Amino acid sequence: MKDRQLRDGKIVRSEEPLNLESPFENLDGFITPTARFYVRTHFPVPKIDKDEWRLSILGEVEKPFDISFDELSKLETRTLPVTLECAGNNREFLEPKVKGVQWALGAVGNANWTGVSLSILLERAGLKSSAREIIFEGADAGELEEAKAPRGKVTFARSIPLEKAQDVLLAYRMNDVDLPPLHGFPLRAIVPGWYAMASIKWLTRIVVTDRSFNGYYQTLDYAFWKNGELAPLREMQTKAQIARPANGETVPANSNVRVHGAAWTSGEISKVEVSVDGGSTWKEAKLLGESKPNAWRLWEYNWQTPKAGSATLIARAFDSRGETQPVERDWDRGTYMINQLLPINVAIE
Amino acid sequence: MKDRQLRDGKIVRSEEPLNLESPFENLDGFITPTARFYVRTHFPVPKIDKDEWRLSILGEVEKPFDISFDELSKLETRTLPVTLECAGNNREFLEPKVKGVQWALGAVGNANWTGVSLSILLERAGLKSSAREIIFEGADAGELEEAKAPRGKVTFARSIPLEKAQDVLLAYRMNDVDLPPLHGFPLRAIVPGWYAMASIKWLTRIVVTDRSFNGYYQTLDYAFWKNGELAPLREMQTKAQIARPANGETVPANSNVRVHGAAWTSGEISKVEVSVDGGSTWKEAKLLGESKPNAWRLWEYNWQTPKAGSATLIARAFDSRGETQPVERDWDRGTYMINQLLPINVAIE
């Protein structure tokens, strides 16, 4: 493991904007403690007064309205475990290097989110028949330096198609306490199964539209080439990650070593396999706990280590749709959706 | 006028791909001679055998079909004068400098185009009720070096919404002779009123789709920020250009000097005004010939020059929709749609 600057147990990937990674080798349970959950921001963290804050629902609705935090917190709640992964997680493994935050394995976490179903607010507003997409807008905004970006202030915003709306939770609690400022206080849209750029923090506006939204974070950023056309990133790709042994770790020879990690997808994981010989042969790992859609699944594999030397470990996941991980990088994914097989090199002594 | 490398009377802006500009000070009639018409290419010019070539009409149609050049040339024809302007015309005037071919005033021309109405082929194919856009694909293709571009071969392609289809001419003659290879032999889609990137050369496929097309030349290139959303470039913006005197030219003092040029828009020009004092006062110019939609309008103004010194000339156009030119650059247009007022500086001796 490389030398790293840690803050409160997280790796500092950048200060402005603040980007903190959770060392993946610390994985030790189904729920990631909030203090260890990775942090991804694009602009300074908005300072929001809960009593002043309002959420607006507008656009292609019959009765647009605003709602206060107090009113919102009186509505029926649900609690869901949902895994959020940054679409650029694992970027550090790309060769050649690409632009963007150089995340290793830890821009991913799994939390219990508590809040109100988006459907409740949409029902109150009454969707018009013209409704086609729903845009979530955060309070985070700023100027971008990239030549191709729009001038002036850009707000972090993302859309989902109408058919995804029923899955969305408007969460104000994370792991049973109030959402912290770094994670979107007072309200975060949780879009289960999608990369986390869709789960808008510091949520302030929900805009129902009659057409495709083509904002900056849906086109110039957080997009990829799908059959030659630019498409917004959406579903998380199937992935298994090894927590321990970590890359560069030394394990004892002729011993039982627990290889363990987590696997996730947009949907449910059906199987995880492990190779201890660089991908030549594969063995099935044991899935732990029970399966919950759009939450990761912990897994473990008991490795009988050989005599002293070295080994390359690889894990791969399969999901309920029959999808698995590619062996090679698909560069049409740009700097995102990195789920090709990742070798973990260990020394055996 | 700067020193320039000329080839067959055109300014060489780049060799690979070939980009040739028509010196705008040579403007001397409503029709731009084909030999002087500007050339904009993105890839090597395709070598096409007219007898082998086929145009395919496919997608959301009842009866997809291919048509040979021989068959096509037996269909009813129309001839239209249409002005084509590169969406990056005038880029040389931008400060600070931006990427892209550094066109001065001459990435624009007006030709007579002869061919078959797109509607005739669409009627034969029979549009399905799901039809929403029409993609034109050229035979020109190649690999792009930009980091954000798709990998592999990219074909030059562009779409129009269905409601624009009735205006489109599939042209195989330019100024009464066969379309030359540099201008799209054997067939070019002419999309009147739109910037020329939509008028696909070396046309080989017409694909009817049920949704927005998001190809490279519609999103990462030839797009701009419209109310914070990425939108493909479409209509030409209102513009008047002065052909003579040219920037840096010397005119006689105390004389009658003919100031002349052309003006165009997506639609029809209603008025051109000229200022000889850097924009403080404006006089109406005389519009020449008759108005033809989506073709430029020549104009002239008789300038009584003062005593020796210097002057800044500016022309501005107004169109039938009441639009005119902005005074300042709108940077959300990126490197395209450059129609703010351009000062032409002349010496008076």
C-alpha cells in the first residue's frame, strides 16, 4: 500500500473541491460507517439552514409546490440499504492515466438511507401526461474552468427517466442519524442501482420535464459513448472488489488466508469467483448475509496459500441479469464505468 | 490583408484535413463560382465510384430501400440557391483565440444546388408514426485524437428533426455541373438555413430514428450551451459581412467609395445598416437583387469618405424575424455561431 495522506481515516484525493476516499481494505461489515463513507464534491459544500431550506417541485406538474424540512419529515418514511459508487471509482488503475480524481478502490460505500419516496411528492404535485424526465438540482454550484463548459455558474444537476422515479428515495438520514453536510444535508436523492452522480446531494429543486435533459453533468461530464452516441452514465456495472489481502500485502505461506470483499451491480449479485493464479482458474466464493437489491454483497474465500513466492488475486462478480466483468477496458467509457478485472498482487512469505 | 498561402485562389487553412477559405473580398455576384467556394473537410476526401455508390434509406420506415445514382438522377429535380456557412466562420476574430480552423470571413458561399427533394425518398420509404429525426451519414470517416472522442472510426453524421425534412434537397449538381469530389460527390444533403455542418457531403445513408441522435458531431462538436443545456448547432445566425473595403485596405480621401458585401440568416434579410464611425451612427444600405429565403442578399452603401485619416466600418443585418447581431460575443456559443459586430479598419489617404 502506497503512502497516503489520511484525514479521519480517509484518503485525501483533493482539497478543493473536497474528495475523500475510504480505504477499501478497512471493509468490515455490510454497512459503511458514515465517518468512513467516501466523499465526492464538485464545488464548495453548501451551508444550508434547515429552517430556511425549501424543496421545490415544479415543471410538468399540475400543482407545483414547495415543502419545508419540517413538513417533509412528517411524511411516511422508508429505510433502504443502497450502495453508492462514484462512476470514476478504480480510475487509479487505468493505463494510460486519464484526467479526474485518482480513486483507487474506495469511492464506494453502502449505507442505510431513510427518507420519503419521491413518488409521494410526485403524486401530490400531479404529473402531467407530458412528463418524461425528472431533474434533480443540488444547491452546489460554481464556475468551471474547462474550455468546453458553459460560462457562469453551473449547478450540479442530473435527470432520470420517469420510469426510474418509483425507486428514488429522498433521504434525510444516513445510517440512522441526520444526513451530515458532506453527504448532502438536509436532503439527498438516492437513486438505487445507478452510479452516485445521480444521487444529488443538497437537493433543492425537482423539475419534471417533457424532454431529455442535456445539462453539463449529463453530457460533457458523466457521459460515455454507447454505440457511437453520447449517453449519460446510469446503472452501476457488475463488480467484485477484494478488500484483503490488499494490493502489495504480504501473506503467510502454507496457511489459510481469508480473501474477502464486496460485490455489487445494478440489481442483485448471483455469484462471485476468485482466482489466485492471475485468472487461469476460478473458484466460487461464499456469499455472506442475504441479498438486497442495489446493495453490495459481502463475500469471502478461503485461500490455501502455497510456499513462499507471489500471487495475483482477481475477483469477478456475476449478477442476476447474467452479466459479469470485462477482461479488457472499453475506452468508449472514457474515464468512467471502470469494471474490468483488476489484479491484486501479493507476496507470500 | 495578411500574407496568405493561396491555392487556386483560396486560402489554405489546413492540409489534412483539407480546409480552404474563399477570400471574401473577391465577392462579386450572387452565386459563388464553384472553384472559389470554400472547402471544409474533417477526414480524407472519400473516393467514390458513382456506379458502385448506393444511397440507403432505413430505420423507422415501412419499406427500407437502396437507390443507385442512375435511378436517383431520373427523379424530379429542383434547383435552389442556398447559402452555406461554416459554423466556425469568423473564428479568426475571436479574442482570446480558440481551437479550430482559423477562418476569417470566407467560410461562406452561395451556390445553386440541383437535386431531388428528400420528401420524395421519404414518401417512397413510408415513414412510421414513430419517426422523429432523420440522420444523414457521409462516407467520410476516421479516427479522432481528442481524449473525449469515441474510439475507433467515427463517421461524419448529423440529424435534423422530422419537421425540417421537407426543406432538404439531395443535391448532385452545384452551379449546374456535377458536384465535385471536394463538395460531396456524388450527393450532398442541402439543409437550407442551417450551418453547413448539417449539409452532409458524400451522403450514403439516411436513417430515420424514433429519438434524438447524439453522435459526436452533434454533441462534443458542433454544439453549444443553450440555457445551460448542450444543444446541437442548427440555424445560421443573422450576419452582414463587408467584402470591400477589406480590413487594412486604403481608400481615397474625399471620394465616393462603394462599401459592399453580403448578408444572410436562416430565413430572409430585411435590412442592412452600415456604420463608418465605429458604430456611433448607422445608415441603411441598399439591398441588391431580390430576396430568396436561405440565400444571402448582396448589399452596397455609397460612402463619402472624409479627409485623410482612418475609419472603422461595421455592417449589421436585420432579418424577417426581427433579429439582428449582438454587439458582444456570447461565450456559451463556444467556438461557433460567431455573429457579433466585426469592425473593419481602413486607412484614408
